[in-house]
Amino acid sequence: MAGVSRWTALAERLAAARKASVRAARAATRQAASRAALPLALALSLPAASAQATLTPFSSAVPGAPPAPWRVVTLPKLPKHTRFEIVAFDGANVLRVAADGSYANLLHPLPGAPAQRLRWRWRVERPIEGADLTRKEGDDVPARLCALFDLPLERLRFGDRLRVELGRTLFDRDLPAASICYVWDQKLPAGTWLANAYTDRVQMLVLRQGGYGAWAEESRDLAADFARAFPHEARAGVPPLSAIGVSADGDNTGGASLAFFGDLRLEAR
């Protein structure tokens, strides 16, 4: 009986350890999904009728809320949300993006759109003090533009596929499997590629370092950047887009920032 009792106790401890491990894995997945990828994924749940082959311009919109189908998406549990509004600035109507210890994304659905050349202009007036994209506690930026790709799960490596499937099961069924985010940073030099501090399914490219208070023009070949960011997945070809997102955040550092975006355009490569 003593032997049976010992084996029973051991089995109970092993079962408890397995449950604790599963809970920890789920918690980690929730954190990564909610902080880095989930808010962008919610763009995929917008009504299909809102989807367009082109990006609705800011310049022709009236001051106030961004024009449809642009839509603010965030996590309701966060106390502060980044603010997006159309304003007259520097001779044109542009998008004003202001973060203050906050987090949110402005998303435009583009389901099935080919990964073409993306052009835009942006401007940072105030950076995030204390930001450090290499650490979770410093993962804030004053200006970010993300391309979300509709990548089939079967093209992922086994471990990546399991993590995405777990995230979709626990958090949201439309969690994207691959995103590229172009960022404006004050520490890392332009041309730096790095994975998001929360998940490597979001790859970041620093386009600008410092240089505040002036417009910068950008032109990126999304297909080429996808092949650079996700070489394994790109072997079978570059997947279409699902959405484009604009954002800024200061929720990790508690910092504030101010940036502006001009029109975004998708053009033939």
C-alpha cells in the first residue's frame, strides 16, 4: 500500500506539473499575441464589403475621424488608446498619431491584394523617451507601419505552426502568421532588421533613426522585404496582403509621442 501511495502521489505531482506548464504556455502565448500581433489581426474581421484594392487616402478626408474603411483597433482592457485623427498640417490633410502611455492600431483591410510597392511619407515630431525595441519593457515606437500577409499555416515550420495555432485557439482565430513592421526609432540605425520582442512572427525594419520635425519619403518593395524577413515561407512564393496598419505606442515605457502620416499608396513593383 505504501508503494501504491507513493506512485499515486508521484502521478498527482506529474499531472499538476503538466497543468502548470500548459497554463504558463497559454499565458505566454496570450501575452505575445495580445501585445504584438492580435490587434493587427483584428483587421481581418472587418466586413468583406469594406475591403478595397487601394488604400483610402487621408488627404481627401475631412478633419476628424479617419475615413472608412480605416478603423481603430485596440485591446479593450488597456486603459489608454493611441489617438488617430485627420488634421490640416503643413499644407495638407494628414493623419495625426499621438501616443501617451497608450496602444492602438489604425487598420485598413486589403484581403487578397498582391504584395506590391508601398509608398508613403511620415514625420515624427516627438519620439518615445526610453524606448528600446530589443526589450519587451521598451517595445514602444512613435511611428510604425505594418504589412500583414495572408500566409497559409501549412507553409510554416512545425513549431511556428503550433504556436500560431495555439494563439488562434486561445485568443483569436484570425491571428496573422506573418507581418512586417517598418519603424522610426531613435536608437537603432536605419537598415536594422529585428524580430518583435514578443513574437518572431512580426519582423521589424528600422527605416529612420532620429531626424525629427521633417517629412521623410519611403518606398518599400513588400515582396522583396517578405523574402528577406521570412525566407523559409517565401520559398513557395510571396502571399497576398490581408491588411495595412499604422500605429504608435507608449504603453510599455509610459512615454508620449507625436507623428504624422501622409497618404499611403500601393503601386506596381
